[in-house]
Amino acid sequence: MLSLKIFLVLLLVVCSHCFIWESTKRNGVSRQSRLQKVPKERVTAKKIERFFIQPNPRRHRRNTDQTYYDVVLVFDASNSIRKRDFNKGIKALESLVDKASPDTHYAAIMYSDKATVAFTFTDPVTAKRNLHTKVRFMGDKTNTQDAFQKCRTELFLNKNSNLRPRAKNAFFSSQTEALT
């Protein structure tokens, strides 16, 4: 009985090595070549733009409902980033507003040690103008929690924020340094 158990264990070890685990030395595949290659930032940005931002004429969706979005743009206006990078981020979001659907409405919150609603939900043309006139670099410390709280209470739950009842709500929070 003991010899049968030993035979079965040896058989299991030999067979499992052949069928379950990949032997990289035998088939000439290195362990590094099996890892997924991560594309560069520009390649990722172009794919996001191609598949999510710009409409593809080859794709036809059967959804008959008009889907529109109310998007909150949350800006880190604290000293955790440079003013120059903050301004580059505003320009990047301005181009995003240009490329998105004209049915999308935007609101903005900027925060440093305190959060401030820069503007409530509005159409893309007005939002683009407001990005230049009302969103400002504030300096000071970073209080992200206050920004999220203001977003919830003053934009999503407030009836005077021009939030559309059937719109899908989206929330975009980023350190604008990452957008450049």
C-alpha cells in the first residue's frame, strides 16, 4: 500500500511538471517575454481619445435613448502642484470639453485648503469660458475631502446647481499635473 502511494505521488509530480507548469527552458520562451508590455503614455492617450472621446463612424449603437452627462471637474489648486502645470491642465480639459458631446454639461470645483464651486452645471461653450475666467490657482494646503463633500452637497444634491434629472452623473478628479 505504501509503495502504491509513493508511486502515485511520483507519477503526479512527473505528470504535473509536464502538463501544468510551463517550462521556459525547453520551449525557448524567457520569463520576461511572457510579461505584458505596458505602452507609453502617448499611446495610451491616443487610444483613450480614439475609443472614448472621438465618435467612431463604424460603430453603430442600437440604443434609442439619448444619453447625456453632467460632469463635475475637480481641480487641485493647491501648492501641491506648480501654477504652470495647473494652467496646462486647464488647457487639456478645455480640449476635452471641445471633443466631448455637445449635450454634456459641466460644473467645476477648485480646492486647496478649502473647496469652492467655480461654476454650476452649464453647457460646453459657457463651461469653456468659465474655465478661463472662474477657475484660478489658489495655493495653500490640499483638502481633497472638502472638495468631494462640496461636490456631493452643492452640485449633486442641490436643486439649484442646474443638474439635469435624467442625465448620467460623472465625476472627474485629477491633479492637473497628471494631465500635461
